[in-house]
Amino acid sequence: MPETSKERKRVIIILGGSLAFIALWGLMLIPWGNKESGAYLTQGEVYQAGSPDQVFNALMVPEYTGPTDKTFVYKGICNEDIRVPLEAPVNQVKRVINDRRSQSEEIKTLARSLGADIVGICELNPKWKFSGVPLNHKYAIAVGEALPYSFCREQKDDVKAMISTKSALDFYRQGGKIALFLADTIREMGYPARAHYESWSQVLTVPVTVDAGLGEVGRNSLLITPEYGPRCRFAIVTTDLPLETDKKTKSSGITEFCEICDRCVTTCPAKAIPAGGPTVTRGVVKWQLDLDKCFKYWYQGSNAWSRCMVCMTACPWNKADNVLHKVGSFLASRSPFSRWVILKVDGILGYGEKVDTTPIIRTSSK
Amino acid sequence: MERILRLKWYEWIGWLVNIVMAAMAAIFVTLSFLGEELRAALMGLGIAATFIAAWTWVLLFYGKPREAGLNHKPQD
């Protein structure tokens, strides 16, 4: 036992410090205070838009003329045009599916080999279809490609920022390519399938990706995945091919994290991202982005690049896909305390610095 | 059993915490450097070094009783 008062103080400090360290990690690691499900929440009747054209027209972009070409063309080995159509006849010889699980794995492997970084399968909820389309497929396959982290960090150099913006736009097309190839393969197997991407979509992409268990919707209205944060681009394939679905059983803490974080709100140059809690918009519980403000800032016309991946760049979930950040994502999924600590540490380590949002004027403007 | 290898039981706990803290800091800084996230690595290094140095000082010097035979010659 300690003999002097100074020695007693030493015991208290060493034991107190050690216990504080252990308690801190205990509170960080023990799961508590999480929502049961990370699914898309709805209240009442969900309002469905008629078509993607209706959505684009509502944004009042004068240059938007609607989709014209429904065929993806790429160059073959002898520079010949290879065409993958959006819709095509289904093979009359149907492949017999005995094991749904192995069929799902096969489809996921195929999607990954085509370039997808994440793939999820769910039953297609009719709520997520545009109301005016005759689509009756049972399953949806969500394929996502992640932008490289280097493109989603703040680019102080204008040329790098421009390359990042261009790449982000091109990624929508890349996802579409994977979906078209996947749908084409499924049709060859004798089951109807259709690719949905960009303006050619007949379903709402983000809710389907949530149902497929790939992530949760963040404050910035982007799908945030635990692996790549908000920097994924998605395309959907709907089909009747019998598949085993991915079950979303519990929240990964992303929505809860957004409730205490407002980094995208303060960084958004268009002030399009709402502060406060989620609200019910057209029957869906979410943070409703001001689409008009967002799109009008993002689309600066033909004279400038908006540099607008700001809500992606600023998001604390936007991190390199390495062990360190996997541990960070894991801790952020545990409890309200761990999320608060991770958010503070993220800021202290310099991730939350102000992002440059000045548009880049094109030198070769039309 | 009050002392093992000249350390008291609570000092063992303190040193164990110090080793765990240093190991975690080393992993964090190394992975941050490898991931080319220099700012995070340097900030992490600075914060961890401060904590570990302070804790090591507490363990080595704070309130430690002087031990006979170490600080002065034993009297005949």
C-alpha cells in the first residue's frame, strides 16, 4: 500500500488514467444507441415522378433535350463498333436455376469483373419505379463504381479539379456500361432484364441501392457506403432472374453520423443542403436537397467548370479505402459516443478544412 | 507479490496502457504515411507523442518514492 500522500496521488493518477483509457475504448467499441435498420424510411404514400424527363424538366435546364441514343457503342479489337442495346429480345432457351445463392454470386462476380466495386441485390420495390413506366421485374441489381479517392480530395490545382469534375461526370456512363453488359448477359440466359442509368432509368437509383444494402442516404442526399463514402456512382439492372437478395438488417451508423455532422451544409457553395433533422418529403423521410440551387450551381453553363464535388470532398466518410479508414468506419458505426469522437478527431487531423469552391473558367469556352 | 520486476501492480497497468497507446499511434502514423495523408500522419504523430511523453513522465517520475540503495550509498 502507498505510504506517503504523494505516492497515493501517483497511484490515483496512474490507475485513473489507465481506467479512463480503457473506458474510452470500451465506450467506442460497445455497440449502443443505433437504429435497428438502415433502410429507406417512408411515411404515408410515396409520390412518384412520371419519368426522368419530368425530373430534368423540373430543374429547368434549357440545354437538356432528353435521351436520344439508347445503344451503348464501344470499339472492338479491330476498331469495329460493338453495340449493346438498352432493350433487346430475350433468349428463348431458359437457363435452369437450381441454386439462387450461387446464381447471385455468379452475377456479382460478373459485375465485379466488368469493373463494379460494389454490387447488391434486392427485390424491386414498386415505390421506386417511375409511375408511367411498364416495368414489372421482380429483382434489382445495384452496381456501383467508386471514383478514385485522389479525385475526391480537395484539388487546389485548377487542372486537377477540372479532371476530377470531368471524371465524375464520365463515371455515370461507366456504370451504365456495366449495367448494359450485365442486362445483356441475363437476357442471354433466358430472363428479361433492363439496364437503368442516367436519363435512361425507369427506377430511382438511390432508394434501390439502399434496399440492396450498399449504404445509407446521407445529409447531402448521396448514397454513403461504408467502404467508399459518398464517391460511388450507381446503375441498376432489373430482372426476373431468380436471385438471393442481400438483407439489410441493421444500420451502419451513417444516417446517425449525418445527424451530428454538418460539414457538407457549411461547405456547399449553393447553400442547397439542409441543416437540422430529416423531414418527410413526398412520403420519404430524408434530408431534402434544394435541387434547384444544387443543379444551377453544379451546371455553370458551357463557360465554366463548377468544381462542385464539394459535398463529396467535405464528407468525413470520403476516405481512402485502406485498413485505417476501415477501422474508422467500424468505430463510427458503434455508438453515438464513438461517432462524436470520430467526427472531432477527423477535424483535428485536418480532414475538415475549408474546400475551395470557386468555379473554373474554361479557356476553350464555346 | 507487491512487486514484479521492480514494478508495482498499478505501474504494470500504466506501462501496458502506454505500450498499447504507442502501438496504436505507430500503426496510425505508418498507415497514414503509406496512404500519402501526410497532414493526418503529422498531426497524429504530434498528438500521440505528446500523450505518450506525458504518460511516460508520470510513470517514471511523478510521485515515485526514492529507493534506498539507488540514490545514495548505504550507510554502514
